[in-house]
Amino acid sequence: MYPINIKYINFYLFIIFIFSVFYLFEKHTVGNDSTISEWIINYEGGFTKRGIIGQISIILSNFFEIKLRESILILQIILVGIYYLLLRKLLINLKINKIFYFAIFSPIFILYPVAEIEVLARKEYFIFISFLIFLFIKKKNIKNFYKIIILPINVLVWEPVLFFFPFWLLIDYVTYRKKKIINFVLKELLKYLPAIILGFYIAINPISESDHAEMATFLKENFNENCYMSCSLLLTKSSLSQQFLSNYEKYSLLILLRYGMIILVGFFPLLILINYIAKKKFFIILSIIFVSTPIAILFSMMSDWGRAVNMYYTFSILTFLFLYKNNLIIVRDNIENNFFNKLLNNKKIFIILFIISSFGWNPKTSLTGDVATKPGYQIPRKALKIIYFKYLGN
């Protein structure tokens, strides 16, 4: 193990941030942009899920007398900037080997939203930031306050955060080294109860047709915005049954095999690291099942499986890195004898495998989409093409 080269991380995050800002700026005026459709959901027609950020965007738009999409753009840039800064804070002073680089630079992690820009600055970014802030909190009483107050706000932002609560529980269980798992979970659930109750309330109280029409009218009359895509889906996919049944006809053996391979290949370096944790295997397997079971339910409700993979991996790698950095888990020294690690000792092989693994592919957003290729090349190529034809071309 040796200290991570923070210069590489700084450069990578800076470049990703620049491309993020560029693509956010380019797509914030696009009429059918997926991200904007989610950000314009608001409370002007009454209470609805995921409306708090749209309402804040409306308030800022009116206060500064700017367009709603400009208000959203500013918030999105701030959001991704904070996310990358918090990632850097987690990665700095980390002691790693070459396998860690493959896990950190996995194309289903930091690179993914920029490769699939319809995912860029979606509301899960708020959840990632919230989780990272939680990781940096040291005092237990502040953590408890956070769970009671901040987690319900997360639910108002994006209610599927409920499926990721096991990661919070796992962090606390390992941090405080509790022995009786069931007693610990039951006691901790009391702190999550406000968020869970709010999540169930949202699930069983979808927006009515009249309230949805009022919200759509408000957007049209005040900002000339149509309630489309995510905003429109509040009505057409409002119930839990609709969430599950909407994907049923899309499933096929090919899709299941494809995403099975995406998860296996994308998680492969992290799985190697997990395999070398100096801990009882039973506890590791139990932990994986504990955090993964709710994610399986989320997959059955979402059509954006690429996003789901990105979220699943993000929480997994952040959890592992935090526990490892704080010596709450120990990666055994004999990982150096791992065949994959020995293979990486050859510099040429390391560079070739790293480029292919980290920048050679990424999943598409939709579960029916194929695997995209060469995001490390396509991201700058697409940006340069836009600059040339839109700003420099005749």
C-alpha cells in the first residue's frame, strides 16, 4: 500500500467538473431534458413527491428575477461542485494499491453521469452529498440529529433514498462495533422512523389529477414550461403497482444477462478488495445481502437501470473507502499475491487494462439500452464537436 496520488485525483475531478458544467449549460435549455423535467416538480399544485427542489428553484428564480432554467442551472453547478469536493476529501490521504485505482475509476462511478448526460445532476446527487456529509460527522449526537432531521429532507428530495438506508445502518454498526445486530438495528430504526413514515406517506398519497393540472398550469403560465417526462410521470406512474408493472414487459433474458455482466465487471475491482477484508466471511456476506436486497427492489421499480447501477456502486464504494480509510476494516497484506494485482505490476499491462476498464465502456441509462463504448473518447469529442459547430463554425 502507498499514498494515493492526489494530483491524479485532482486532475480527474477537475476535468470531470469542467465537462459537467459544459454539458449542464448546453442542455439546460433543451426542451425535453430529463434532468430539468425532474427539477421543475414543485408544490404549487399541492404537496407531491420530489417537489422541494423545484420549489426552491422557483423561489430563487423569482428572487433574482431570472429564468427558472437559469436558476436550476446555477443550483446544478453548485451541486456537482460540492459532490466532487466531498469526493476529494474522502480520497485524500488514502493508502492504496493498483486495484484501488480500478475501483475508484470504475466507469459506473464518477464518470458515468458525464458519459450519460441525461443522468447528470439528477436528484440522487443530493443523496450522495448527504451520505458523504454523514461520513464526515464524528460526534454521535450530531449523527443522531442528522438522521432525525436531514433524512426526512432527503426523502422530500428523492424518496427512493429509503432503499439506501441500510448503508447508513452498516456504517454505524461497524463504526460503533456493536455485537448484537438485531438489537442495534431495532434501536437505530427509531432514528430513521420520521424519514420512513414520510416515505410511506408519499407512496400512498400520490398527487391528484386536479393538483397535477394546477402545477402544470402554474409552470406554463409563469415560466412557459411544460410538465413533461418526470414531471408528467407523477400522474402516469403515481402508484406502487404502476412502478412495478411498467417494467414487466421490458424484461428479457438478454437484458438480465447484460446487466448481470455490467454489475460483475463494474464491481470486479471492489469485490477483489472486499474479498481481502480481514474479517469473518459470514459477516461480509451478510452485509452484502443486507444492503443489496433493497436495491434489487429498486431495480424492479426503475426503468433507468444504468442510474440504479451507478447509485448502487456509488454507495458501495463510498462505504468501503470510508471504513477502510478510518481503519474500521483492514485489507489483508496478502492481497499483493492476488493474480490480478501481480498482473498490474507490469506497467504496460496496467496502463492498457486501466484505460479499457475505466474509459472503454459504460452502461446506457435505460434497461433496454446497450452498452456504450469509449466514454473517455466520446465525452471530449462530443464537447469539441458542439463547440466547433455551435460557436466556431460558420
